[in-house]
Amino acid sequence: MENQSKIRTQTKTKLVIDVLIFIAFLITMDPHSSGIAVHEWLATAAIAALVAHLLLNWDWIVQITRRFLGKVNTQSRINYILNWLLFIDGTVIMLSGFMISESLLPFLGISLPGNFAWRSWHDLSANLFLILLGLHTALHWIWIVDAFKRFVFRPIGRIFSTRSRKDIAA
Amino acid sequence: MKILGRILIILAVFTIVIGVAYVAINTGSSSSSATVPAFERGGERFPAPDGERPEFDGERPEFGGGWIVGFIKNIGIIAVVVALITIPKTFKRRKIAGFNAQ
């Protein structure tokens, strides 16, 4: 029973963090609307959320890393490779973003030698990240739908059904 | 303590990937492109000829819901990728379930 409630809390935390990362990503993907300062500070803050995401899925990462060359089903293997690609691509986005930073690093008094290549790498890796995020979402779609049903739609439905019951009683 | 160790592992891998990416990109680009002159990186800009306005390359205020277009575009790309993978998967699963039911 205690174990079940622990899993339930962990799933809820995962869902909240994932939704926050997703929203942060959508905001940072459009720097012309959010502004360069928001784009850079939010993306840097997202590192903490990404670390939390990895920590919450740590057991899965360790399990698949150990068994990767042995007996693992194809979907887990594809998922694992995709996660590594996401991690590497995310790192390239961060690195190239820092190299062309116009707000965060100047604010911290750091200036880096600029290079035209960093901007194109930043754009390229961000566009690739969008596709990889789509694949990542697709591979976890059942989990996402299930978690939304359990923690978002059902509680909302319960609120409405108790309200209508109260209305009938009144 | 366990969590701290895990965070250190993540940061160590992050640093290694950053190092490799930095070397790879710098090596690849050093032969093909020049370094951006300092005046283009936030310093004083040269005035444009004939009093023209310099080309704008930074933040720009968007009017008329420009951010919504960007937002929808990005969500749309993700949605298309998700649909391309999940819809055939669902059909396949239903087909298998149908065969098993018969």
C-alpha cells in the first residue's frame, strides 16, 4: 500500500516536471516573442528541471544501461538511444547558446569568442530537438495519456460529478 | 548523498559531452569560417551608410499574435511526429486484439 502511494506520488511529480519542461521548451523555442533575456535565463533554469527528470527516471536508465547489450526489448533499446540523442542534442543547444549569449553571460561579466558557426549549430540543434522531442513524446504516449487521465481528467470529472450531485440534492 | 552522487554523474557526462561538442564544432568551423569581430557582439556598432537604420537582429516586439503562430507551429510539428508514430501503432494493436478475439 505504501509502495503504491510512493509510485503514485512519483508519477505525479514526473508529470508535473515533464509538463513544466515542455512549456519551458515551447517558450524558449520562440525567442523573438519571449525576448532574448527570457530565452536565455529560462533555458538555463531548465537544466535543473532536466536533471530532476533524469533523477526521477534513474532506475530505468541504470537498468537499460546494464542490459543494453543483453536482453532488452526493441522499444526500450530505441528509447535509450533516442534519450542519448536528446541529451547530446540538448547539450549542443546549451553550449552553442552560451557561445552566442547576448544576455546571460554578459550579465555575469563573461565574454566568449564568437563564431558564426555557433549560431547555425544553435538553430540546427534546436530544430533537431523539436523532432527528437516529438519522437520521445510518441514513445511515451501511453504513459502520458494514462497519467493525464489519472491526475488531470478524472479529478476534474469528479469535481463536476459531485457538483451535479449536490445540485440534484439541493 | 545518493542523489548528490547521481547529480555529479549527470554533470560529469554533461561536461564530457560539452567538451567533445566544443572541440568538434570548433575544429569543424575554424577551417571554414572567421571569428565574429568584437563590434558585432554587443559592442559599439558601426553606423550604417547614408543614415540607414541598422539591420535589426535582436529582440523584436511581435504584434498581432506572432507568438501564437510560433507556439502553434512548434506544437504542430510535435503533434505530427506523435501522430505518425502512435496512430499506426494503435491500429496494429487493435488488429492484433481483433485476431485474438476471433
